[in-house]
Amino acid sequence: MECVFGLVGNGFSILVADTSAVHSILVHKSNEDKIMVLDSHKLIAASGESGDRVQFTEFIQKNVSLYQFRNGIPLTTAAAANFTRGELATALRKSPYMVNILMAGFDKETGPSLYYLDYIATLHKVDKAAFGYGSYFALSMMDRHFRSGMSVEEAIDLVDKCIIEIRSRLVVAPQNFVIKIVDKDGAREHAWRETVKETTAPPSA
């Protein structure tokens, strides 16, 4: 029951993801970070099969870094999104990645942006988006409360409304979420919303 969503505000983009690592009826861990920092001003959030999600996002991260190393300048968010879309499209005809992606970034020339990419290599620039079962509720809340030019405080309040709705409405709802933000100061973790803490087993006698 994964959930990834994001939105664009006044000078920033926010990505939110659940932190559950689930297989079948088992929850393996509840602190899995599904939002990766691509570079200093880009974030990528992914949902889907855990193997594809980890392998593909790391592949994109390393190639974005390689481009900057070779050329001395970073890719723009739009260029990184189009590169990612191209890799998904190439894999689609060979061995598809079962992964859906939201990419957020901030560029000096164009400001904040958010890109929607699904597993069949659809690419759209959007102001708000969501993936997973939780998207039914997150998109409904954002349709009602989202407006362009939101402040960080207003956006976080909307994010919290979405999380509350997901937790209360989804039959098997993820309990923990991580929130990350990217703006002119860079990409960083903003907060966690936790109801379940990871515990370590006591040492055996």
C-alpha cells in the first residue's frame, strides 16, 4: 500500500513518501527512505517493486552525477526528467522497470518544478501528483486545498492533511512518512511523520 506524492509551492517543491518496506502480508521495516537526493538541487521519489525501485533510482543518480563530472555543469531538472524517461522507455521494450517516479528540482533560471513519470515512460510536468493506493486520497485533498504560490507552511499543512486522510481511509495504511523539500538552498529532509518506531530486538541470552 505505497504512497508517494508531491507539490510545487512558491519557490520550492515538496516530495512525500511512505517509509514501509512491504512484501505480501509482511512489513519488513517502517523506516525505508524512498526519496533519493539526485544532486544538490534535485530529488527523486519512487514507488513500485523494491528491487526495481532501488536499482533504477541508483542508476539515475549515478548517471546524473557522471554527466556533471564529465561536463562540469549539472543537468537541469527538465533534462534529468527527460533522461529518466528515455531510460524507462528503452527498458520498456526489453526488461521493464516496475517503478513510478516523481522528480522535483530547483533551477536558477526556471525555479521549482515537479515531473511525473510512470512505468510506461509517460512524462508530464505538473504542479501536484501522487502514486500508489494513497493517491486516491492525496489527490482528492490536493484538488480541494492546493493553490499555486503556496508558502512552505501552507504546503506542509496540506501534506499533513493528506497523511491524516491516508491513515484514516486506507484499509492497510502506511504509518510513517518522510517529507523532503528542494528550493534555492538545495535539497534536504524536512521532517518525518511517524506513528510506528523501529525497535531492535533484545540480545539473546
